[in-house]
Amino acid sequence: MPTPSAAGSPSTGPGPLEALLAAADRALLAWEQGASLDDLLATDPPPPPALRHGLFALFRHRAAVDWLIARFAPRPPRPRLLRILRWVFIQVLFQDGVRPEAAANAAVARVRRRYGSAEAGFLNAVLRAALAGGRAPLAALLAESAPPAVRRGLGPELEADWGVWMLPAQLERLAVVLQDEAPLTFRLRPGAPAPEPAWEAVPVNATVFWRCGCPAALLASAAFARGDLYIQDPSTRLAPQLVAARPGERIADLCAAPGGKALLLAEALGAAADTASSSPSLLLCADRSPVRLRRLRGNLDRCGVRIPVLALAADATRPPLRPGEWDAVLLDVPCSNTGVIRRRPDVRWRFTRARLADLAALQARLLDGAAPLVRPGGRLVYSTCSLEPAENRGQVQAFLERHPEFRLVQDEALFPDTDHDGGYAARLERLP
């Protein structure tokens, strides 16, 4: 590989590749300091496509990239150099249109500009050794020599956790599914026109969702602008189906933002409103974040919800609602997100058993806070987008031990597949 060119030198200023690298470096530093990938993408204006795609690729393939860096670096790089090395390897291996020498030149120029010649020399030596043959030898090295855990790319703590309760074949298959990009799926709203010929049907659990090969065209379509469709993964249907809204009911969605499940509830209550009922339907949507509630309200308004919806900024561990007055309560709790790793690939690097224990404790407090709201004979539906037994069936069993006034009627776990994410939902009924 050639040595860095004069392009991007202090006299000429940074070029486009170095500017992209600088944005990636800032984003990865923010992630190391606690921001999520969702946070990194929720900027105004949105990040450029090259940065977005590169971040997704990095979190999906970080195990492979780190394994390669360890093969070519004479010593562990400093964190600030490791971020840059990761980005260069991602560009070379997983992004089209970037020449290895150009990516390396931009990286060395940025390091020399910011950290001096010694660190630039170290970086240049590693990249010269690794990229001498371009992309093909690196891909072959990964395919032929990388350990199975590197190829699965789950992250060490998540791999260890899943290895305890999953069969090896199940773990292998799931790892392959989670390396793929999640498709853009959506459902048609009640009363929407017939689907367009370019849309592909995705039947899941007797419900048809759709996907489109061109997300940009879908988002710019008249159907999206009219609110005829809602972008949603099929797994989100689990919990609202178990709520089973009926005419004239009062339903509280206590962790409602951004509103996908709330919209399903509102549609069911709205359809119920067309039938004879002695009392009007009511949906209360609560969330701790006023910002997320505004987003929820915008989503519901765009879709033309037909029933009264109250939005409430509140802590669901201590909901400011009168007890015993709700026919159904939906509690879609904060969780480890291990069922949605295709959409949030950084989850595999955030997962720790300590954090899992903290989340399980929060979920228990949320369940205890929601239980008194349910009237006798009413329903409490608990849901996660997690695969972890401690957050799902284990959490429900512990709740039932604390609350013998409830019984488990039905629960369902969904593992990620090519057509949908994973999740869990349980319907608990309060005894009359």
C-alpha cells in the first residue's frame, strides 16, 4: 500500500474522506461515553448516508474488525487510534467505492493533524501491513482463520449469556440472522387502499405486513403522507393482540412512545367505537419523556386516530392514576433489546449481566406500579423486545409470586427471523 499522499495535508485541509472520518470519530467517542446508536442517528440534520451505513456495519462486524486489527498491530492501539482503525477497516471491507489507500491516507492525515507524527507513523505501519493486498486477502483471512465467536460477532458477554440457555445450533442460526440488515416493514391501516404491486407481503401470526425494496420511495409516497401505512416490525403485534381491546374500554399504555403499539390499540378501540357500546373508548399514553410523547402525538395525528387519546408525562413506576379503574394496562418495558439487534446492532456490545440485572429490577418495579391500576377481571399485558429469560418468563413468574391476585393466561416468545424481530408478551388477568 502506498504511503499517505499530500491530499488532506495541513496545507490543503481535510478532504471528504477525512471529514467523514472525523464525523465517525466523534460519533464513536460519543457512543463510548454512553450514547446509543439511536442517539447518534437522531441528529438534525440527519447524518449522511455514508456515516449511517458505516456505523451500522461497524457495530455488526466489530468482532471481525478487532480480530484483524489485533493481527496486524504490534501492540494494542490507544482508544483514539482504535476508533480510527476500526473505521478504516469497515470502509475497506464493507463499504463499496472507497479505495483502501484513500481511506488509509485520510486516516493518517487526520492522526498527524491531531496527534502528531509518532502516532501517525504507528497508524501508517498497521495500515500498510494490513491493506497491502486490498480487500480480498482480508476477507479470505477472516473466512479461513477467524474463530467461530469472531464470525458470530455477538460480543463476549452476550455470547456467554446465550451459550448458557441456547442450544449450539440455535445460537449459530440466530447469529447469522442478526448479521443481516433488517428490512423496512410496514402495515396498512384500516381502510387503506389496496397494496401497490411493488410491495411484498410478509404474513406473520395471521397478520399481513408488507415490505418495499425502496425505503426512500415509500417514505416519499402519497400513501405514507396520507397515513395509509405505518412503519412497524411484525413483532410489535404480539402485545396489542394480547390486550384484545373491546368496545368502550379504558386502556392505559404506560411506556407508550414512540407509539406503534398505541396506534394498534387506538385502531382496535376505534373499530370498537363503531359498534354499540354504553361508554366511549379511552386510550391513555404515558411516557417519562415529553420529547418522546410529542413524537408519539405526531405519529397518531398523522394517522388520523379516531378516539380520545390522553398523553401524560409520568414515571410508570409510580403512575399518577386512580387504582382499579382500567380495563387493560399495557406495559412495554425498557429492556436489553436483544430481540432487535438487527435494528440496534450496538446492543451486542452494550450487553452485560450487570446491566441485565439492573433492567430486570426496573421491570419488576414497573410491574408492581402497574398492577394496582387494573380493575378486577381486567388485563395487564407485559412485553419486551428481549430474548432474555430473566426479562421474560422469569420476570412474569416472579411477579405472580408477589401478586397472587393475578394469573397468567397466555404468553408468547418470538425469536428473530428473516421476516421479523424478536420479543415477548404475556397476558396477566386480575382475579375477579
